Amino acid sequence: MAVVVCVTGAGGFIGSWIVKLLLARGYAVRGTSRHAGTVPLAVSRCVPLPPKILGRAGSAKSAPGMDWADQLLRADGPKNAHLWALDGAAERLTMVQVDLLDRASLRAAFDGCDGVIHTASPMHDTPEEIIEPVITGTLNVVEMAADAGVRRVVLSSTIGTMYMNPHRDPDAPLDESCWSDLDYCKQTKNWYCYAKTIAERGAWEAARALGLDLAVVIPVVTLGELLQPSMNTSTKHILKYLTGEAKAYVNESHAYVHVKDAAEAHVRVLEAPNAGGRRYVCAERTLHRGELCRILAGLFPEYPIPTRCKDEVNPPKKGYKYTNQPLKDLGIKFTPVQEYLYEAVKSLQEKGFIHKASGTKVPASRGSSLPQNSTAPMFMSKL
Ligand SMILES: NC(=O)c1ccc[n+]([C@@H]2O[C@H](COP(=O)([O-])OP(=O)(O)OC[C@H]3O[C@@H](n4cnc5c(N)ncnc54)[C@H](OP(=O)(O)O)[C@@H]3O)[C@@H](O)[C@H]2O)c1
């Protein structure tokens, strides 16, 4: 009997890779989406659980057989159609319509689930559109997951909950003890960081109060192949350099990570018996935007990638330092940036977001970003 994991925002950039990975590891995936074409979960019966999951003893929940699938209808809307092409989707994927502000829809979606990975989130800085779904939505997820008896919730947070703090020591690596300063987020109108910081803090508080096993993955700018048909926020980060829209790059540094590694991080954090109760920075390396552009231009000389910084006065800004050791300790091997930039651009070409041109150089290291050797069978046997 497959173990059921609910992935909110299943059709998103990172969510789609998480769904792909979970299906590949034999899980039954219940994906959520707000979109028309999905059908509310009307009735849900629980699947029996094996005695151990996530390294802890557990009891069977109820109802023989995994027959909830026949009571759920698939999401057939074009936004999530790509999920149905994934290996194992026909047998083990179900999509349900969920509104993060509708607690009943969340509660129904989580019924019978062993794990929840909450990725659904707007990613912009329009306060009137972001505060509610991020802050209230995340709290609803935690409370409804606890109510449904979910064994572990993994939350996708962001590095924006850590580094937005004018008082932090720039030489000290960001770790799980670091939090962004809410007043600073407000002053600088970083409403996404503001909302995600309050949301993550609220999630920890609620999880503690409810005795829920929570773990948080903290991705940085995430890039790589798009599974979904639509453009996503972090891919726009490089699109403007390929189309010629950006004539110069900004004087900024950010940390980056491969979308496959970000997905892998969520799944490993869900599976590892002792991974609960921690915040995991998910970052491969920090690059100044000029370096990012130089790597892109080296791989794809055919595009008009900027060679000039907008700020010709100040020295290059350094990025935040961080430690990704806790994820390495869970077995994550971070893919080098050349590879995920290459995959991101090839994907943009294949999906028609940019024109194809000749001149591309295949990175020498390419090939090492194949799916990581998985520890899943060990955990799967317990699930
Ligand atoms: N990508 C990055 O670089 C990055 C970096 C740090 C953290 N993160 C975090 O990682 C998670 C996934 O990011 P992503 O890049 O995969 O984003 P994405 O591609 O935009 O997907 C997020 C999904 O969330 C759902 N969503 C969007 N707005 C919503 C709203 N107002 N209410 C409810 N659901 C909404 C959408 O699903 P439906 O339209 O189907 O409902 C969307 O597909 C997010 O929590 C984000 O904050 C991402």
C-alpha cells in the first residue's frame, strides 16, 4: 500500500519536481491546486498505514484498501496537465482543489495523508495579495495537518526569512537561528520576505502548541528545468538576461540552487526519521549577478547577455554566507551552478520562452545532475 503525501502547489516549479520525485519513490501523491478543472475532495477514506513511518511508531488509520482515488477526480486543467505525464501519475497521483484560506478544503485534502509538503505560495511583493495566503494560509496548513493526524509537515520557506536583517553579522553564515527583521522588511517593502517570515514563525509556534512534527526547507533562488508549462518567478530572474530586456546587471549577490536538489531536500527532510524540528538552508553557492551573467554567456554566447554592471561606482556587493551542512548530512549532493543554468536555458528554449540559436557549450560536468542516489528504500521500508 503506497504511503500518501500531500503536496500543496503541486503544479508549481518546485512542487512539480517534488511530485515527480515522490512518484518515482513509490508514494501516492495528493496534489493541490486552486485551479478550475480540479474538483473538491468530497469524500475521503483513509488508507491503512504500515506500523512505522518517519521512524516513529504509528497505527493503522482505518478503512481497507486505497479506494479514495475513485472518489476524487483528477485535475485536468492545462496548468497542471504536465503532472499527469509523470511516471506513476496514472496510478498514484490525485489532484484536489484547495484554497489555502478554506480550512475545510485543506482538512479534506490532508485526510489520510502521512506527510504534507507545503509549497503553495504567491511569490511577489504586492502586500494586499500576499499577506493572507502566505500568513493565514500557512497557519491553516499547519493546523489542519495537525487535526488530520499528519505525521510530518515540511514547509517551503525562503532565505528571505533569514537574511533581511541590517543587524546581522555579514561574515557569520546564516543558519537556522537567523531571522529577518520585520521592520526592515516593511521599510524596504519586501512584503514577500515579511509575509514568509511571519508565516514561518507562526508555523513553528502552532506546531509546538499542537505537537506537530514540522521541518522547514529554506530555498534560495531556485533554477533548472521547468516541468510546468508556465513561467515562474525564479526563472524570470535569468530570462531577462537572455532576451536582451536587461541591458546591464544589478550590483547584487544571491545564493542559488538546482530545482532537483531543492525537491530532493524536501523529500529527504520528510523521510529522515530525525529531521523534524529544524530549518534547512537549501543553497549551492553564492554568485554576484556579474558572475551569473558571465557563466550564462560562457554557456550560451548566442544571447545578448549583459556585460556591464548598472552600478559602476561601488565595489561588487557580497552575498550572505550560509551553511548547507545539515542538508549535506541528509545526503544531498548539490549540483554545480553551470549545470542548472544550462538546464534552465535549454528548458526555456524547449518551451518556447526564448528562441533557439547555435553556439551553446555543454558544461564539462554535465551528467552529474542525474537523480541522486537515494536513501529512500531504507525509509520506504519503514513507511
Ligand atoms: N523558486 C524559488 O526560487 C524559491 C526560492 C525560495 C523559496 N521558494 C518557495 O518555494 C515554494 C514554491 O515556489 P515555486 O518557485 O515552486 O513557486 P511557483 O512555481 O509559483 O508555484 C507555487 C504554487 O503556489 C500556488 N499559489 C500561487 N499563489 C497562490 C495563492 N495566492 N494562494 C494559494 N496558492 C498559490 C500556485 O499553485 P496553483 O495556481 O495551482 O494553486 C503555484 O503553482 C514557495 O513557497 C516559495 O515561497 C521558492
